[in-house]
Amino acid sequence: MLKINRKIALSVSAMSAAVLIGAGCAESSANATPTVSKGTANATASRTYENGKKVIDGGVTYLESNDKRGPYYVNPDAEKGGYSFGRMPTKNELAAWDTTVTPWKLPPEGEGSVEDGEEVYEAKCVMCHGDFGSGGGGYPSLSKGNAYENLATLKNQRVGGNDEGPIRVFGNYWPQVSTLWWYIKEGMPHPHTRSLTDDEVYALVAYILNINEMKIDGEEVDDEYVLNREKYAKIVMPNKNGFIPKIDGPKGPDNVRAFFDDPKNYGAQKVKANERCMTNCQNKTAKVVHIKIEQKNFLPPLSEVRDLPKVEGASAVDTEAKNTYESSCAVCHGNAGMGAPVVGDKKAWAAVVGKGMDKVYARAISGTDGGMPPKGGTDLSDEKFKAVVDYMISQSK
């Protein structure tokens, strides 16, 4: 949840997940597991941990009674532990899997310069995220200027004639830099994830810090800056303290628990604030007002026709195919760096068509192992998506 001021708060689903994951992990590390014990028929659920504190996410743990927990039977043999299949992973296997980077776990050793980061960005990122991280093609912006100056825009409200909403990009919005490093390493670039070296990731992070005009330990991340693990550890994001509740530190779980115990913190109006419920939890406060004067005369008259204007000189199918290509396909087929045949490249598309149109259509509809989703991620019918393929081929002759 992003802290705007004392009266206005915006819900952020990603942060809510982080709250529960981070706080839940901290709680379990303190040996405060949810209560699971034999119970009577009248004691069917527990809302506390063994230490007496409320379950962090507000849920319940059903106690075992008569070989059941809640409405479900339990298998006592399954609770004895042990493995029926597989084996214990080795230390090296665990190390290869455990690539998480968090505010309290630094990335591996490495270094990269802003200059190198710009080269990697131009080769592998610009086709989706735009020049200097400006965004485009449905992919998010990475920068909108000086992060420290843009921090103040998070309080912007589109009221009273103000049409300038809050700016939410990495530099001024994200509370931790670790999310950026880890996401680039694990999820970028599309569709060649995990292909970047650690040094390339450091270089990209340095470049993104640079285009957000940020500083590390008082030093500007300029064009000559080289980022390494030691300097990375000193990065403080402008909006570090902009989210509530506070989940960091030993009091994180208690902060989360206290926050959700007070419904006023998240806009709820429960009938009994201190009791948890599943039905009739809200006071009815909305006043419904019905319009009693029927409006009949409209200039121009109302129309229920939803057809798009016809484009002269082009069929409706061609227009729809072109629009689909531009919105769903151009991000890969319009950029050589994505590995897909670029629309307009006659030689590349001649090789594609040479495999036979039946195979071309089949691969386009079913998707490819190279990263193309079925039908380019659209929900078009097979025939309409074939028209998109035909449009791309027609533009490559």
C-alpha cells in the first residue's frame, strides 16, 4: 500500500503480496507456526499462532478432530514425513535454484558501467522500453526524468481541474532496487530470459539509475559511473519509506498485524471492527439516488451501432489485421533484436514461406518454442489470425 498522505491511500496488489510473503517468512523464522493440534468438535479453527499472536494474513488454521480438518479428511500416514519419490537436492542444486535477490540479500559479485549498460539496452531492451526508457508498445516506462523531483508527483490527484496524475516508474516509485536487479536477471530480455551475465545486469541497473538521474552515497550516477556490489549495497531509493505497513525489521510482522487489525487503514467499515467475518461485514453507508427525469431528446441521436468507420481503399480484414500486427506482433516482428523474422525483410520471410503456408499458419496459431505465444497472445479466431500472418507476409514481398 502506497502512502500518499494521512487521508489518501492507494492499494497496490504487488506490495500486498510482498507484505504477506515478507511478513509471513519473518513470522515463520521466529518459530511461530500456525496452531495445528487435536481439537474438539467445538474447537474447529485457530486464528492464532502458537505464540498467541493472530495469523498474519487474517486466515484460520483448522484443528484436527475425528481425522478431519474442517470438512476434509486427513491422512495420518502423510503427516509422518519422509519422501516416497525423488531425493534430497544437493547443495549445488539448491545454490543454482536460490537466485533470489532481496533488500537483505545482495546479488552476486560483478560490475558494469553506465556506458556498457547503454550498449546492452540499445541491443536488447530499447525495442520494448523505448529510447532512454521512455516506454512504448505496451511495455512500461523505466524513466520519466529526475527520480527525486518526480517523487512529489505521487501525491497528485486528478481533481479540481488538475489532469497531471502521479508518475510511477522505477526511479521515484519502487521502494527497493533489488526488485530491478533480480527481475532483469531472471525475466529479461523477452523472450531470451536468463541470458544476461551478472556484469550485464549490473551495467543495465547502472544505466537505468543514470536515466533516472539518481545518486549513490551522494555521488551522481553519471555517464562514467561503474556499479559494483559494494556500491549497489549503498543504493537508497527515494520512495523507500513510501509504503505502508512497514514490513522490514524484527517488528515487521507485528506492524502488518496491527495495520490489518484496524479496518480504517484500508477503507473498510466493518460492523464489528475487532471481529473477523465472511458475511455482512460492512455497514450499509451508500445512499442510492435514482434519476427520476427521463432524458429522451439527444442531439445528435444516440446510436447503438458499434462498427468502426470504414477505411477507403482497404478491406475491413486488412485493417483489422494491420491493427493486430501493430498492437500484438510488432514488438517482436518489428525489431531485429528479438530474433523473429522482421516484417519487411524479404529474404527472411521468403525462407519462412518456403516451408509451406500450412506450416506457417500452424506455427503461428500454436506458438513456437522460440517464445512466440499462440496467436501472438491474441484471442482471435484461427481465420482472423491467418489474416494477420497474410498481412505480415504481404508487407515483406
